[in-house]
Amino acid sequence: MIGSESPRDGRVETLRERKQRLTREALVQALLDVIAERGVQEATISLISARSGISRGTIYAHFPGGRDELLRAAYARLGEQLVERTRAAVSAAAGWREALAAHADAMFELAGDALTGHFFNVSGPTFIVDGAERGIGSGASARMIAATLDAARASGEVGADVDPGSTAVLLVGALREAAIRVSAGELDPERANLAFARLAAGLAAGRGAAPRPSSGP
């Protein structure tokens, strides 16, 4: 059967599968466009239908859960795009500090978008409280940061006492919290970038081992 290569898993998809995928992608993009223009509260099925030119019936055929299911798909799309941009920037980084800075740059660039960034960092999590969609960006970032720190520690550039996995989780948490404030207009992204760079710099070798927490009163 004539088909085309799926961009996600490399297998050959049928024409029907390709049409279904493109329709779903068009609907998700229409939702993101509506969010970018009006905000998530105004993103109704009617507006998505009007924006995409796809009937309400077809929307529900592809997303039986309606608006909630579409919101999950849109949230996942933003997470995937964030990971792609971050991974490309990390690959082009000259060193471990620049690689860590790439995570902040990508996150705060998305957060700085008035409506789409607000959806991903602030309003989205209130709608999407569980599921794989919530972990796409943070999970990938934590793994990439841990790999960067592990390599830097092995080369002696990062302190031998640094735990790559735990440190990565903490850094991702700091990025997420800062991104929430950037999205809400409470934190300037440039200041956030500088602060994150200073925080990351403290991991460099020669800074001295971190004190052990007290186990007693």
C-alpha cells in the first residue's frame, strides 16, 4: 500500500493514517493559535472549529474527550517543542555551563510568550493534573541536565561531590518555578537567566564540598 514515513517513529504510515495525523496536528495547532490570541479560557470547540475549518463532528471523532483531550495534546505539543529546541541548543553548546544555560534560555523564551507560555507554565497544569503530558518537558530536561553534569564531573569540571541526578531534579524545579513567575509577569526573563547561570556556576570544581546536613538536633 502506498504510504509515507511517519515523522515520529520512522515506520511507514498508510494514507489514512497520514490524513488522521495531519488532521489531529491541525486541530492542536488551531487550539494553540486560539490560546495565543484569546487565552485558554476562550479556547472553545466552536472557535477551534472555525479556526481550523474542521467540523465539530470531526473534532470529536479525533478527540472524543473534546476540549480537555485537545488541551492535553496541545500541552504535550509545547512540551515536545521545548525539548526539541533545548536538545538542539545543548548539542551546540561549547561547555557544560552553556549547556545548562540552554535549558534556561528555552524555558524562559516559552514562558515569556504572554498566552502560550502562560498556558504551559501556569494555567495548563491546573487543567492537566496528571498523565504523561505533564512530564514531557521536565523529564527530558532532568535527563539531559544529569547527563551534562555527569560528563562534566567525569572531566573534573564539576565538583566530584555533585550528584548529577539529584542536582538535575533540583535545577529543573528551579527553572519551572522561575518560568511560572516569568509567565505571570513577576520576573524578568533576563534576570532569571542571569540568576540561573550564577546558580549553575556554583557546581564548578574547586568551589568546595557542600556541607552535610546535620543528623541531630
